[in-house]
Amino acid sequence: MKQILATLFDQQTLTHAEAHEAMSRIGNGGANAAETAAFMSVYRMRPITVPELAGFRDALLELCRDPQLGTHDVVDIVGTGGDGKNTLNISTLACFVVAGAGYKVAKHGNIGVSSVTGSANILAHFGYDFEASSDKLREQLDRANICFLHAAAFHPAMRHAAPIRRELGVRTFFNILGPLVNPARPNAQLAGVFSVELLRLYNYLFQQTGTRYAIVHALDGYDEISLTGAAKLATPAGERVVTAEALGLTTHAPSDLAGGSTVDESAKLFLDVLEGRGTLAQRDVVTVNAALALQCSNPVFSFEEALAAARESLDSGRARESFRHLLNV
């Protein structure tokens, strides 16, 4: 680890192999607290490179617990967090909309980073079992079309870095690894990121994996399609700017997407949307992100067809039923 740190302190970048070795050492407890803190601090002072991020990703995937779902034919909707917007739980709600539309979802998530309530906070509030066995996860996927993979439960390697991350109290490269290390290794994914630079970095990585993907970044800062302004969208077909109007939707104010200030408030908003009591803005932002994920799952969908399927899942109550089935399996 000291040689790797010396390389970084000399303002050199790491090869894929060196990055893989460094993350493996941290994940296996082979780096002390000072080394780990120094390592993370480097990436607060300069951007991460593609080989470095790929090396970190590959090491964490090798160290993770395999959920043994029996299939990679699943989709995930996940964001990096870090946008500081404290919105309602858009990506988690969109996952249930996709599940209600009949597609399998393996949602990878964690506690809130840039908001009061992350996906794990919400599901913990409703009593979801984060230690579910692989048999139970497969049953959830079969009955509810969705299972949840809590990052803390499936990435034991992260426990060595977690206390140091908390003590540093700043965003580190671990925050951008989350969407890349779903232990189910889904073959379709909608990923939200907090910057254009990260969108392009992700785009390069996803191009190498064969994943059917879309990567989104709202130009006013959100790590999802927010409909509050223009957004960048990267897919295997290329990169483009999209607006609410171009998608046939209405532009909404940022205040329309506000999340709760407590877990209880966020949970109420969550249920309101699933049970048909959400506002137009909430319904629009959830279904537009679900539609993009549906296009990843089923590339023959036009956007209009995917959006109609998302709306039907939410309005018919099938998204709500998927949520209820998940909690009752």
C-alpha cells in the first residue's frame, strides 16, 4: 500500500491492476486507517481516471456477497447521490413502477447520502429484511418482480472504509462506486450521476460491459431526470440533451420534488405516490425515470411506449402491489 501511495503522491495515476490491488487491500483490511484516509484524500484533489475506477469496481465486485438470483436479466435504477437536492425517493419509486410493469428489478441501495432518506432508510422504515437469504431474494423477485440488495449487507469489504469515511465527512470516490457495484450484476441499468464529467466516465465504463444502459444528469444538478430543466442523457446510441417539453412533459419547480425532513415524512410521500395521491410533478418525475429504465430493459420500446407502460403501472396500482408483495414475502 505504501508503494501505491508513493505513486499517487508523485502525482501519477494508477493502472487498472494497481487500482485493483489497492481496493483489494482496503477491502480485506490490509490497509491501516492512515493509509486508507490518505488514499481517499488523493481523489478529493484530482479526478479519478477510467482505469482507476474500473480497477476499484472490479475489486469490489470480486469481494462482494453473491445474491445468487439465478439470473442477470434484471434492471437497476440507482444514483450516486451527492447532488444535495433532498428530493423524494425518485429512483426507488421508479423501481416499483418498473416492477409493476412486469420487469424484474434488483435494486442496489444504501442509506441517504445527499438526502435525509435513502432507499435503505425507506425500506427499513417499512420493515424490509436486509439480511434476506438468497432463497428469499429469489422468491421476492418471483412474486414482487423486485428485491433489494443493501450495499452494507452485500459489500462486507466496505466496513473497513466506512468509519474513516464518516470521520472524513466529505464525499469520496466510494460515493461514485455504488451504481457500478450492484452484486446482482444486472444487464440493464439506469444510473444517475451528479456531474457531466462523471456521466462521461460512466459512459465509457458501461460501453465496455455490454450492459443496456442509460446515464442521466440534470444540468441543474440532480442525479436523475428531474424535469426542472434540461438534462444530459447518455446511452449506447450516444449523448444528447433532453428537456421536459421534448419528452412531452411539463417543466416543474425544484420545490415540487422536495423530500421529507424526517424518515417518517419521506415515507408518507413515498406511499402517497404509490397510492395515487402524489402531485403531478411527483408522478411525472417518477414515471419518466421509470420509462428510461423500461427502455433499458426492453430496447424495442419507444420512449412514448415506455412512458405509457410506466404510467399504467402506477395508475393501475400494480406498482403499489409490487411494493406490498415485497414486504410480505
